[in-house]
Amino acid sequence: MLPKNIESQLIGSFIYCYLGCSEDKHVRWAASSGGAVTSILMFMLKEKMIDGALVVKMEGLKPRPFIARSPEDLIIAMGSKYLPVSITSNLRELLEYEGRYAVVGLPCHIRFLKKVLAGSKGLQERIVLLLGLFCCRVISPPGFKVLLRKLNIREDDVKDFKFRGCGWPGKLHVNLINGRSVSMPFFSYWRPLYSPYFFTPRMCAFCSDMANEEADISFGDAWLPEIMKKDSLGSSIIISRTSRAEKILQEAQRKGFIRLAKIGGEKVIEAQWRPLFFKKITLPMRVMLTRNESYRSTLNPLGLLLSSICAFLQIVNMRFSESHLGAHVIEKLPIKLLIFYATLHAILEYLSWRQVMR
């Protein structure tokens, strides 16, 4: 049984939560987790609700924001990027062109945009919907370089790069200039290199918003055992937070662009327990340990002890990996050893989470 009001504390206020996906199997297969964002934007373009959407695509090894104005543009932008990217300069572009737009962003993007919107009537008239992606953290530039070296890929040799896609949970895929391609299952690189919070930027370490609580609609992976056992194409968790967003979701489903099935907020928490643990439970402890600030906990003694150990390890892993020596060691360690450490770390966090949720 979850503690009272835990849903709003962990994932923010909402109207409904759903499991959903695109009705286009090609979009669903090529996207990171269900293709719902892409198909909703396609629906809005077709119905002339928007003239375009501010999204991000990969250009070689760099993420680049741009305004997608066609279904083809949206296809190019599909997939997770996992790298730091700024959308600030593109907001000026939205003011320069007539029309209405949607914006897809991480919690930090949406939070910044809401502040800008509050003081800009021009942008308020332009931006009609904020689509937020779940985010625990992005990968720091040194961490991305370690991944490339682990794959024996030179930066200058890369033609295009995708972190995920080709089914669910997907795989990394790199096309090289010489025509060769490299691929690796998602968990085969994410779990050893990034799940213990190696290469986590400082801004992510002190952000408390995983579920994009200020967006109109939030989207994330449905990491639920019953879904993972049978779903190879991908399913999204979708959280509608405003009446306008809910209306758009229902209309997109009615027109055959997406598929929706209601779930409770507890299923969202179950699916995303680990990033929520990082963002909501151990964040105050990381603040206390790194900034020497006081912290009054309401956790039971065992939950507090385990969570404190987890917070300490998170800090150690982040700082170690961001050092030149740490990055070098992680690069040279065998993948199997890194997976072993990542698994132990995940088990400790799971035990702590179970204590916290008692």
C-alpha cells in the first residue's frame, strides 16, 4: 500500500494516466518507447492545430533542436537523445514566424519555458501545447566519449547515431562514413556505463522533476514486468495534466493515431521507481552530503539508512566518473565487471525503495 498522497508527491498532479502507443507500427518500432509523441504531433499537424513542433534531432553526434513542419520532419526527430541540449535560441525563432506550435522537451526545458511564457504574451499565443519527456538524467560529454571508445568508434568516422530504436527497449545504432554500422542492445551499454549514475551532470544530480510535472502531457517508458514480457514494439506511459491535453489525447485516439488504456498513478510509480528514487528520495540526502545542509527525514530508520548509503554511492559514482582517472578506469574495465557492479547498486536501491514505500 502506497503512502497517502504519494502519487502527487512523486509524479505531480494529473487528470489521467495511460499506457499508450502509436497505431502506426512503423513509428512504434522506430521510436524509443511506443511512438506516442510522434503520432500525437502528426495528428495535430494534420488537424491544423499546430503549424510545427520544436523537437530535437541528431546531426552526427550532436543533438540539434529544430522546428518540424511535416510528418517527415517528425520521423527524423524520433528517438531518445540522452545528451545535454539547449532550446533557448529556438524560442526566438518561434517568435519570428506566424503560427501555432507545440514544444517537446525535458523537465528542465519545460520548466524554463513556463517561466518565459509567463512574461511573454507573444510566446503564449504561439505555443499551444507542451509535451514533456520523463528524464532521470542526461549523459555528460565525457561519458559519451567513453561510450564511443568502448565501441571502438572514432568521432570523425560517424555519419549518424541513434541511442535507441528498432523495437523496444531498442538498441544503439551507428552508421559510419565508410559504410560500416555498429549496433548494441540498449541495456548492454546503458546498464554498465550509466545506470550507477556514472557521468551524470551536476544539473541533473540536483533536479527533482523526473515526470515532467509542468508539461501539459508527460511521456516515458512503461518499464512494467507485464509489459516487458510481451511487448517488443514499445509502450509509453502517458500522463495528461491539463484539460486541453486530455481533449487532444482523446481526439487523437478517436482519429486512429494513438491507442490508450487507463492505468492508476501507482503503475506509473512502479514502472519508474528507480528514477523516482533518485529524484525524490535521495535528492535531499545528496544536498545534505554535498552542501552541508540540514535534512529532517520522515523515513523509517532502515529506509533512511539504506537511502543514505545509496545517496552516498550516487555522489561517489558521479564524482569518480567525472574525473579524468575515473573516466579512464571505467573505459578500461570489462563490461561484465561493470554490469556486476551496476546490478549490486540496483539491488541496494530496490531494497531501499521497498523500505521507503512500506
